[in-house]
Amino acid sequence: MRYTTLSPFSGGFLRLVTACAGAAIFCSPAFADPREVGIWYDDTGKGAVKIEICTPTTLCGKIYWLKEPLGTNGEPKIDRYNPEPSMRARPICGLPVLGDLQQLSEGGFDNGWVYDPKEGKSYSVALDLIAADTLKVTGYKGMRFLGKSFMWTRAPADLPSCAPDAAQGPDATKSNVAGTKAAGSPAKTGKTAANAKPKPKKAATPQHPVASN
């Protein structure tokens, strides 16, 4: 009788080993996500970033929540400081701000980039989990030890996304407000179109542009 012995180095086994070698950070026995994955309030407390696994070997992040998603003109905030003019209309909500973060053998993540929409500038970035709910984010140019670090705090998993607010355009908001006023305003009596006296027209006042944010 012939017995067939399956080699531990069969094609499937080799493919698994190769995949884990290239994505060692995600091939733990429990197949758990890195603890850096999740939603984090930034150091100002006015925004939150959702960090996710974007490729088998890297993390990335996008703006998930904003305390004030609308600008002074009532419109969703946009990436108006971006050095590329064609990208200045991008909404801040959902904006990619972290990318290409690779796990280090000694722990933490580095070799990624971070984008600051308040300045329209990008930097190299590293992440270090200081505690279960505290993440140190270090932005730098050139030498990491010369960079500047900020402490982010883990946000609750059920934090509502800013996406619905940002997705509602200013025209829809204005029309909703106008409709509410029209529905709630009582009809005026005592004057009709026939006996109403025309009011003198005022000279037009020049309008100044309003900032986007």
C-alpha cells in the first residue's frame, strides 16, 4: 500500500507563510486588529480621526467627526488651504489625513504621512500607543526626534460621523430653513396687492466675499 505524505511546505502553506511575512503585523494568533485601529479625538478635542487597516501592511486615517462641521457661512468646511488648487473644494469631513503607516519591530508605527488641513501641509508621522486610550502622534520632517508630538484620546465607538452633515449641501439647508419659516409664519391681513403702496428702492450695498471656513 502506498502512503502519500503531505509536505508542510505545500503550495497553500507557502502562500500563507509568504502573506504573513509581508503582513506580519496582522498575522497574530488571534488575528486581532492593531490596537491603534479605532476612532481618536485629536489634541484639540474639536475633531476625531478614524484609523483603519488600508492595506495588508499599513494603516491610514480620515477625519470622522467634527465638533463644528460647518463654516461661518453655514456651508461644510472645505480643504481651502490645500497647496493644490484643484483639491481645495474637498470637504474636511472624510478627508484623508494619515497614510502609509508601517508597524515597527519594536512596536508602534512610523514611515507614514500626516496632512494638516489647517495649514495645508504634510509631514512624516509616527504613532505610539502610550496607554489603551492614549495615542502619541508625532509629526516631523527629516529626524523624528526633532518632531512635535500630540496626544490623542480614544473616542467612543458609537461617536456619530460628520458625514451626514457634510453631505447636506448649503442649498438644501437654506431651502429647509426657508420652508420652515414660510410654514410657521401667519398670513398678513389688512393689505392686498391692489391697495399696497410700493416702497422706494434703496441703493444697492456692495457685498464682500465671505470666507469658506
